[in-house]
Amino acid sequence: MKTNYYRDSLQLLRLSEEAKKIEGVKDAAVVMATSTNKEILNKLKLLTSEGLSASSSDLIIAVLADSEPAIDHGIQRIEALLTQPPTASKGRFHTIEAALLSMPDANLAIVSIPGEHVRRIVTSLLEKGLNVHLFSDHVSLEDEFELKKLAKSKGLLVMGPGAGTSIIAGKAIAFANVVRKGNVGIVAAAGTGLQEVSVLVNDCGLGVSQALGTGGGDVKDQIGGITTLQAIEALERDTSTSIIVIVSKPPDATVKKKILDYVTQSTTKPVVTCFLGAEWSTNTIVNGTRISSTRTLHAAVLETLKRASPQATFDSISMSPNELFAIVNELRKELKGRQRYVRGLYTGGTLAYEALVILNQLVGSVYSNAPLNSSFRLPKSSESLKDSILDLGEEEFTLGRAHPMIDPTVRQLRLIEEARDPEVAVIIMDIMLGYGSHSDPAGAMCDSISKAQMIAKNDHRVLPILAHVCGTDQDPQRRSDQIERLEKIGVRTFSTNALMVTASALISRRGIVTLATLNEFYKQFLDSSHGK
Amino acid sequence: MVEKILKLFNSDLKVINIGLELFKNDLESQKVSVVQVSWQPNPKLEKEYEDILSKIL
């Protein structure tokens, strides 16, 4: 244990991978001693009493080996790697001032440092005239408001905190996919919502002009949608944007009104909104002609396509209720009577939220660590209950760890636990591609998927596992390769998250959700023109 | 007042990356100009020393 010793979660993830390769070492982990990490070390049988007593600002080096000398050797090697001094090479600086001297015309800063330091650093960046993509989370709403107020007064953008994704001037920032350039502008207070919409727009032959992440806090009352409104105004004036898509988890009521009023009064371009999980009432539907409101990311994309290009084809992402029923009938035919529940293991928070919205309609309320309705909050995030959708990117799973889109460990362990539950009918998961993400996210899950299938088989069950690969063939991981890896081991993949979730509802509630119910659901949640 | 934002949309990105180096590497592979600030939190100091330092700096 090293007291008061900070290294960021990605450095430690890389170091842990290196440590596992040291001769004589059977398993190893180098982590900040947060409660989450200690729990995971315990599951991996890497937690000692000394590790247990460490505090979150301490660092734990855990090594499993056959002999004391092998352990000592492992620890010495890891310590040597840890204490290697950072090299000051070309393009690498220790202060912002020095970096700016080397790049005086910088126009964007990306900030990913612990939340308590954000206000001071971002204030100085704004004072120097830079737009900021703020990836850091754990930033207070008070700090967020002050930073955004300052940014707005200077005509600059603060995208975030907690902004996972942006695409600016055709370049993917942080966790974003490689999509073609086009005329669809996106504003999203929902990182993986932005990824899903940009990927599906790309799949249907269109492209993205700019896609701006605002961070989830932006649509709360305390912030008032400052960045969202700046972004909409910019896209309205941007000549390469001809349609604007706004994606968010439910905004606070006053912010939703502010956004809709602004869109109605101050924009002229077609606008498609998707306030996932927002209370659905007549006042949500603003204007059926220029401005349209949708309930899922899938529907938002179809609506966008209809407006952007009347000749666009939706075949690449569409599937009729009849087709879906046929696929599901095949997947469900060997299920046992007691297999009744859906379990979702998500790395993308917005996709988890879309799953909750869809399941809420088709199977009723669903438990989650980030539920639609607080009475369905899982008592313990570490244990699923009935139908459960987990957002593994939430704080309880990520404190002091890399996000699960980068580090698959948490999901690998959880999948095995879910497979042991004889009441589980189907497991769904997202596989997020693009810059920032794991270099082979499907491959990283394959062993655990095979183990999960084996656990079910030994218990005389089948366990359908469904996946949605969110990405493009131009992403570094190449979508078609990722799909192939999964399908080879019996995972059924779907072109959109919404279709995968709908299939999981039909599997778990086989015989209960009828074709007529499904047709009505399609019309309201997936494709407003269905059946017309 | 979005002129600076529109300018950002229409310029080559020039990025200062503060924190995770992953983002720097990803931008470089997209041929974006980027410089890295290897950020570390200030060491924890006794309050007395912190006060003296804040006066000096």
C-alpha cells in the first residue's frame, strides 16, 4: 500500500495489464483504494487486510503468485513502473501556461482531472479564450453554473462536466464514433445517446455536421440549459447544419420549457427532440410540422431521416414487428417456465435509460441503479432483482476505476453472477465502439459470455444473450468484426438498442406481449409512421 | 453571441489536453494538433506552508 499516492485510473489500468505479464505473477491489480476497487479486489481474491484498511487516496498494489519471492519480484517491478518519471518530451507539458506558449492558437481544451480541481483549471482556460470539453465528473452544480456563466459571457462553450462525447469539425472528441460528415446537428445531454444517434444517422446514409455534448447537469434547474441553448443557437446559425436533434434524459420542467420555447421562437430549421423518459403529455408535442418530439433514440433517428431526406431508406436499422417476433420465437423456444426476467448490463448510461423507458412500457416497472422511478431503485447495486437494468458507468461502479467502456472487469464479473440466477430469461448488453473505448470490447466479453452459457448449460438451461454493437465500420474496432466475434459464440446482435430491448421484453414476457400490443408500441415508441 | 463557437466549427481543431493521455493519442490518430498537459494534483501540504505558498505565487 502506498499512502496518498495518486495515479489516474487509465494509467493504473495499463499498469495492471503490464503487471499481469510479469514472470511468475498469476494475477495482479494496481488501483486507488476506493470502496468499489476494494470490492472488486475481494471478488478477484486480491484483497488483503492491509488493502482493506487503505483509504481512497491510497494506492494498492496487489499481486497473486505461487511463492513469496515471486510476489516480491512482482511488487518490485510494479513499483519501478510506477515511479518512472514522466518524460517531458515534445508536445508534453507540466503546466497549461507552457502548453499555451507552444500552441498560442489553441481553440479547444479537453479536461479530464478529478472534479474538485475543475473550477480553478477551467476558469483559467476560459479566461484564456478556449472552448472546453469537460470530461471530468464529480463537479458540483454550483461550480458548473459559475463556469458556464463565465463561458457564456465570453461567447465560449463548456461542454460538460461529465461530457463523454462530442464531434466537432468532423473530429471525434473523447468517446465518439467515426461517422461521415453531413447536415445533421446534434445537441445531447446524454453521451451514449449522442453516440447512438450519430451512428444510426450514419447507418442510414446521412452524416453529422457537429455533435455537442452538454453534460447531464445542463438540463437541471440550477444550470438552466445554458450550454444546450448556446449549442442550439450555434447549430441554427451553422450553414452546414440543416436539421437539429436534441437528446437528453428528462430535463427539469422549467428547463424543458425553456428549450422548447427557444426552439419554437428562435429557430427556423427542422428540430427533432428526444427527452427520454420525460413525462409524456400533449404539451411535449410542440408542433407536428417543423418540430417533432420522440420517445426513443431509435424514433428520433427515423424522424430525423424523414425530415432530412424524404428518399432515405431505413432498412439498415428497421425491423417489422413480424420479423422481430420470428427472431424472438427462435430464441425463446427452449426457455424453462421459471426463466422470466430481463437483465441488462450496460456501459452506456443513456442506452440503459432507453432500455428502462421501453421495458416500462412493455413489461412494467424495472429495477435499476439509475431507475425511472425512485421506488424501483435497487436496494443494492451489487444484486439484481426481478427485471433489472444496470448502468455500470454509475459512480458506485466507477469510483477510482476506469469507465466500463474501457475496463470490462466489472461487467465480466457481473455477467457470471447473472448467469447463475435460474430466473433470468435473457441478458442484454451494449458494446460501445469508437475512440476512447476498449480496443476490442466484444472480444473482452467473449470468455465471460462462454462461461455464462456454460453455467446455464450445466444447470440444464439455455440463456439467450443479446447485444447491440454501437459503432461503425470506420471506428478503430470495426463494427463488422465485433459483430462477427459475438455471433460466433451464439450472441444475437441487433442494429439498435431499442430493437434489442424490445426483443428482450418479448422473450421474457413470451405469450403475454402480443403482436397487437407490439404494433401499438411500434407506433408510439419506434416509428410514428408504422402501420400508416 | 455564438461567433466564437461558429469559428470553432469551421477551424482546424487545436487542442490542449489536460489529463487522460488516451484522448491525446486518439486525436493524434485523427491528425488533430494536440499538446498534452500531464496534470498532477498539488501535493497535500500543511496549511501553514500552503498559506505561505499562496502568498508567494
